[in-house]
Amino acid sequence: MDTSWEKSAACKGLDPRIFYPPGEEDAAPAKAVCDVCAVRIPCLEHALSRREKDGVWGGATEKERRRIVRQRRRERSQQKSA
């Protein structure tokens, strides 16, 4: 998988602990960094494809990524049945 996008990430050089908050409600600082990141989408897709279980990736927490995966499954299922 191509991860060349990492070189342009806004989080590069920051303390990684920011992106592993103790709870969903503590994710705002990490999400603020992701909000201004030029490679937010590739980062999120990377996390989704690898099923990253922890941390904030592409502006999404673990819970939010699970929701995205479920939504995409539903959409694929609906497309197949159409």
C-alpha cells in the first residue's frame, strides 16, 4: 500500500499521544490537526483498509471509523440488491 501521503501529513512531528486520546470525548485536539491536513482522506482510507482499532486517523475516531465501515457495507449491499 502506498503511504507516500504520510510525508505531507499535518501530524508529522507532533506528539503521537495526541492521536490516542483516552476517550472519544478527548479527541478534539487530534481532530483539529486532521481538519487542516491536506492528506486527511488518504489517512482515513489507510486506517479503514487496515482496520486500525485505536487512535484518530483522518479525523475519525475508532467509533466513527466503525460507523463508516458499517455504512459502506450497507451501501454495497443495497447496490448488489438493486
